[in-house]
Amino acid sequence: MKPEPTQRRTDTSEWAENHPVGEGFARLDGANFPAFDVGTVWLVGAGPGAPGLLTLMGYYALQTADVVVYDALVDAEILKWVRPGATIEYAGKRGGKPSSKQRDISLRLVELAQSGQRVLRLKGGDPFIFGRGGEECQVLAREGIQFRIVPGISSGVGGLAYAGIPATHRDVNHSVIFLTGHDSSGEVPASVDWHAIATACPVIVMYMAVKNLQDITSRLHAAGRPADDPVAVVSNASLPNQEVHEFTLGDIAGGLDIAHLSTPSVVVVGRVVGFRENLNWYVEGLRENALG
């Protein structure tokens, strides 16, 4: 005989009627979050774009920090959650545009921490996935500054999910390669073994690759990647103005004009792109909610 449940399942609709959303979030005020001490730096991932994809730890940090140093890819709506009275500083880097120098950003974090402030370094995506978080932490460690990493949802996973493209699927791939589309000079990374990349994995996810995409796809095709391999470019992932464009590797390598593609974008190569036909859930009606 099946045992009786020890706890009655709550009817969620009834609970929602009696507990406004604000009341539920208010309970976070008493949560036992780790101390955000003065003189320390928290590197927080803000996620792929939509404010609602920020983690609870990230929200707590915004409510606690004395100064927030944010990246170019951080949605402006997220900055509205910074606690009143905190200082907000822009330190963004965008390819091909005037940007702060990485060394200056790192030293600024040190300076702010040494002045006795709680410093929040807010980055798009995840700080340790092509976010230069490791470089900044190296400087902090060298200067004896205590830091904490708060991971965020990377666009190479979360951004694809909003396009209805699973980064992995048992029918297609058991591995995935994450690749940056340019090096510190802005050119195609010279140290990449393109033959190994082309043949090692069924799915390749590329960050910051639109500028060099024709060059990259040409190298992948020359190294053995089939011309009919699907390619999707997801621009402004998880935001109401998200765009998804589908091509083949051969289309782009053959000189197809892609100058119209918006950035920031994440690019995925592989048959997982085909699942978008049935899994494209982020349609117009759902885009009305700016939180994601």
C-alpha cells in the first residue's frame, strides 16, 4: 500500500493570492547571506542580459555594495537595484569602441577597496567565462585584497536557451567547445588549432565572434567542418529585442553579407541549431516582460 504523504501539497494559486510577490522577496532581507565586508571586492555575473536572470547573491550584492563598477553589457535595469546612496561607475569594454583599459579597471578596484569600501564589480554573463574576471582577481590577490566570485548565467548557455537552442542534446552532442572570436588585438585568435576545433566536437559556441565570423567559418570549413553545418547568431539574447539569424557554415564562409547582424551576439555551430524549430519559446507575447 502506498504510504500517505506526510505533508499536504500547497495549492500554488491559493498561495499566490494571499502572498503578494513583494512579500516573498522581502524575506530575502533576513536571509543569511555571506558578509560583504568593507575593503573587499565581489565579482558578480549579471547574466546574459535580462535583469530577472541575476542570481540572488548578485541581488544581495547590489543591495549591499558601496560602489558598483559595471561593464558595458550590464542591462541598465539591473542598475536600478543598486542601493540608494551607492556610487555607480562605468568601466565597460566593447570591441572597436573607446573602452577603459583592463589594467586601469583592475587598479581602480584595488584603489576603491583600499579606501575601505564594499566594491561590486558587475559583469555581463559570468566573470570567469571570457569576462576577464581571472585577470582582475590576479591583481586583487597580488595586492592582498579579499574577493568573492558570484557566478552568472553565461550567454553561451542562457542566451542559447532563450533562442530555443540547447547547448547539449543527447541526440547530437556529449560535449561542447566555448571559443572567443578575437584575441586582445581584435583579430582571430592566432593560438587556436582550427583543425582540432573543427573535428573535436559537434557543437561550437563562440563569444564576440561576429566581426571575424567569415574568417572563422572559412577556417573551420577548410579544417573539415561540413558546409551544411547549421549556424545560429543570437543577438541581444534574453532581451525584448533579441534576434536570431540562421545560416550554414558554407553560407558565411562563402562571403554572405552579415554586416547587418547586431551585437552583442553569441554564435553556435552544430546540429543543435535544428532544435530551434520546435523549441523556440521566447516569442513576442513573452517578450513584453522586461525582466525576461
